[in-house]
Amino acid sequence: MAFPLPRAHPVLPRFERVDLCYKTLGSTEFEAAILVSHSLASSSRKTNRPLLVHFHGGGLLMGTILDSAILSVWPLELAENENAVVVSPAYRLLPEAKGGDILDDIKDFWIWVRSSLPTEIAKRWPHISLDVDRAAVFGESAGGYLSLQSAFLCPEANIKLVMPQYGAMFPDIDEYLPKVPQSTPGSDDIVDAYLKNIEPGAIRLLSPYPTFGPFAGAVAGAGRHRDLLGDDKRLNLDYGLNNVKVLPPVWVAQGTDDTIVSKEASDELVKRIRNTHPNTPLLYSVQPGGHGFDNDHTLAEPWITEAMEFVQKHWP
């Protein structure tokens, strides 16, 4: 399994960044990065701006806030064009945490967004009024999964648009990470050794690419991702679809040759959404390429240009 290497992100330097604590567990602070474009930050004109939330990928095992190795270009270009405020939170990672712990972090993050973020924005950029009722959310891989879970489990967030990139990582989708008939030699040993050395109560919030790649590869080789997630029913797609009364518009992006989150998994995700929420506007963009196929795609990419018609109809 190949993992992306660090790269200089072409758009991130065009933003100011501030990191704030949105949650504390014991002595551990959970931070969220706030991005405001230099042009918006330097303006003196009072303005009411929409919100664009990002969850980073990494299989819920690794990654970090705004990791340049996996953060796609086009969403930041979209934020810049719309003068949207971008917010990207840290969350607990497997296997120190279980999947349910991560969902609790996401829930707490959205509570903070609604209760505290507008005030924090106004403190640092007095001319910016943040409109949390104009929120869209996106994320790559695990971040796409958490974007969808935000819509399913956090209706109070009042999300207007969900844009998951190859995020069909629900344990009740059989096509996601099919069970490995025979573990890759040595994989179980690597996983077991790591689990044995976890200190009680340990919290891990970041592992930038590619530092945690060997363990993540061992988890995949041993077919143990579902085991590490745990059995919290909220992790499942069917629970989310049955929990949410009104699902916001969804734009799903997927690569045809993805070997980590397969096209068949996203096909199943889209099918179930359409079956259970037929009135929800849904765009399904399938393009050539593997996991992270859109990493360097810009808004000028034809398929993204076409998708922007869907985006503009529902957000900001």
C-alpha cells in the first residue's frame, strides 16, 4: 500500500492560519485550524461570510490538520473564490481511540462551531461576521466519511452541503475493505505489538504522512480495520441514514481505480442514500484514477467545473 509524500501545497500559502482549542480531555487540547484568505483578512469592509469545514483523511489511523500531502487543491480555491472561512479540526485516531470516540469528537466540534467560533472569528478579524448557517463540509477518504457522519449525526449543525471525496468507509458496506482471506505475513504481529504498547488513556491526534504508514499498511494487510473501529452502531451507514430526517445535498467524488475505498463501496453508498432519501439532491462524480485522484485538481478541471453548478445551487 503506497502512501502520499509531503508536498508544498499550492494554495495554502494564500491563507492566514490561526489554531484554536475546541475541546479538552484531561490535559490534551484538541485544536482546529482556521483559514482566512489574505485578501479577506486584509480587507476593512464588514462582511458576512460562509463556513467551509474540512476533515482530514488517513483511514482514521493517521493524518493531521490540513495535511499538505493529501489536501486537495480545488476546495481551497473554492473557499478563496467564495471568501469562505475554512475550519479543520483534529480528532482522536485509531487504535488509541475507538470509532465512537472519533464521532464524539466530531459532535463536540460542531457544538463549538455553533456556540463559540463566530466570536473567535470576530476577535481576530473584527470585520468578518461568520454565518454558521451557511456551512458546507468536505474531506478526503476518512475525512469524507466524517463529513457524511456530520450530516447524519449532527443535524443541529444545519449543514447545507456535504462533499465527501472517496469516503464510503462505513463498516456495514461490505465492498469497503473486503475481508482479507489470508493476512499478509507479519501484519498481525505488527498490529499486536503496537496495541500491546499503548499506554492506558493515551490520546493521539496527529501523525503526518507518511510517518504512520507502516502500521496503517499492517492494519490493512491483516484485515483488522473494522476490529479497531469497534462496534458502536453509529459508525454504520444504515444507522446514519435512519437517524437523519432531512439529509442535505451530497456531492460524492470517486476514482474508478481506487484500491483503498473502492468504487463499488461508493456505488453502494450512493444507492442507499437514493433509496432512503430520494428527495436529497445528489451528484455522483466518477473519474479515472485511484485514491486521492483529485489531489492536484483545480476548479478548472472540467468535471469539477461541471460539479460547481451543483455546489453553487446549494451553497453558499
